[in-house]
Amino acid sequence: MLSIAGLLIAPGLMWGWLFYRLHRYQRASLRRLAALFVGGMCCGLIALLLNHSVEKYTLFWPGAEETFLWMDQDWPLYKAGFWMLVGFNEETAKLLVLLLLSFPTRHLREPFDGILHGAVVALGFATLENGFYLQQYGVGVVATRTVVTLPAHAFMSVPLGYFVAKARLSQLQGADAAAVTRLLLGGWLIAAVLHGTYDLLLSFGFSKWAYAQIALMGLFSLWLGVSNWRHSAYLPSLHKSQPSNRWLAFLLGSRS
């Protein structure tokens, strides 16, 4: 039992540790990150309920045969809609966790805090998913998901966490409710479209395109992180950085 639990939780913790280490110039609360990780696991149950509701009470379901013609080819209309809605449902569940456990707190001090929080929630979510896949398909699928799906979930939710942090900082600076809401909805929409597109590509068998999307999302996440490192008020002087931080200094360049 313990070995199974370790198999499920260890990959998510490993990826979370990598995001945490990227943020180590400013100490993040491990207790807060643990709460976000568990919250991400809990929001998986919310997403499961939303996906089930879509499948049961709408025309959208995975095996739907109704088609539409595009580029001289028939495409399953309601099947495609279902997989896009899965992305919207799951990112909605993640947003709820961030709004409850991250947005109202003092832990969103800069945009990269949001990036870290969004990634940790997503990794908790993907960890719960691993439990379902382990039960249905065995250890081999979990191993593949550790390398592919866990980072994909984190990269999808990086824009979500980023805009949640931007919304919180805007609120603290006196922005009105409409501006804050626009930022929250913008981050949610970007994450939902990325997630839905990834699920859609996999559902139609376009695995190479899905993997290419993961790579692009990873590059975008790296760019977003580095651009925020450069403007961080908490970044220590690069001239005094420890040897283990020199790779970060190389990425960022010198600061005056």
C-alpha cells in the first residue's frame, strides 16, 4: 500500500520540487505549497463531477458520432466539444483552488509566486488522475504520465497562476473589480484553451502534435518565468550568488 502511494505521489512532488527550486531566491512557504498540492488533488474530484455532468446532461460525450465537414473530412462534432470542455472544466477546478488558497493570502508577492502556485495545484490534480489511471491501466501508464502528463498539466496552468497573481497585485494597487476579473478570466481562458487543445489532439490520435504543444508550453513557461525573475524585487545580487545559482545568473544576465 505504501509503495503504491509513493508511486503516485513521488512524481508530483518531484516536479513540484523543481518549480520550488527555481524560486529559491525567495523562500516560499512549504506549508502553503503542501496545501495547494492537496487542494489540487481535491479539485480533481470537482473536475470529475463537472465532466460527468457534461457527459450525462449535454450532447457532448466521448463516443458521439455526429460529424461536421472540414477540409474535406468528417470530424466528430460533439466528441471534439467534449474534450474541449474537459479542459475548461479542469482549469475551472484549479482556478477555484487558487482563489480559495492563494488569492486572498499574503503569499502572492510577485507574478512568479502565481506561476509556482498554479504549477503546484496542477501537479496535485495530475497526481489524483494518476491514481485513476493506475487502477485502470497499471504502472506502465503512470510511468509515461510522470514524464509527459504531469509537466503538461503544470505548463497548462502556469498562465492561470500568473494571471491570478497579476490580479491580486492589481487589486492591492487599487484596481477596480472589473479589471481584476478580466485578469482572472484571461488567465483561465488561456489555460482552458491550452488544456482543451491538448486533450483534443490526443483524443484524435495526433500524439506528435500534442507532444509538440507540451514543448511549446514548456518554452513559454520558461520565458514567462525568466522575464519575471528579471524584474523581481526579491532577486539577490548576481555578483553575490552562490555557485549553485550561477546557471540562474547566466540566464538572467547582470543587473545594475
